[in-house]
Amino acid sequence: QMQIVESGGGLVQPGGSLKLSCTARHSILNNYVMSWYREAGGSQRELVATIDVGGRATPTQIGEGRFTISRDKAKNMVWLQMDNLKVEDTAVYLCKAYHPMFQQAYWGLGTQVTVSS
């Protein structure tokens, strides 16, 4: 069973930056579409950005111009660079791996990002 592990969250001031990391234990992410979602307390889970198997990144309105998703297949890593963070970006950020052929999705437990002065 794939285990998705996120890291890199923390407390940051408005306008600051964080870089979140995502990897998988015991599995290779090369053939998975990778996405970052976020979940603020009591709110619906929102898609933040997606990167496909070929490395093409698709941001959403949430992070366009501020958040950048990237991956390195050799390192089995996916990142979310978040710049110019706002208070409303406070949420648990979750990484999802989705295999398009087998239609299987795996989620991590998330990493907390808190933006506050």
C-alpha cells in the first residue's frame, strides 16, 4: 500500500514563503498524477495544483501566480512552493497521488500551514 508523506508546513507571516514536500514510502510516483489540496477547518477540500506524469503543471485560481508545483522523478518527490502567503491560505495541505490507468488515488495525512502575524 502506498504511503504518501507530506512535510514542510509551519507558521509563517503574511507575505512569507513555504515549500511543501511530498514523497511516497515503498512506492514510485513516476506514473502518478500528483496534486496538492488544502482543507481549512470545516471547509470543503480544495484543489490547489496538479502536475501530470510528463511534468506539466496546472495551477488553480487559488495559487495562480503565487504557488508552484514541481516534481523530480529521480528523487521521487513533489513540491509546492508557496510565495506571498496570505492569512486565508491557512489550512492543512494534502498531497494526492492518482494513477490514471488503474484509477487509484492515495492521500497523505497532510501538513499544517498557518499564516499569521
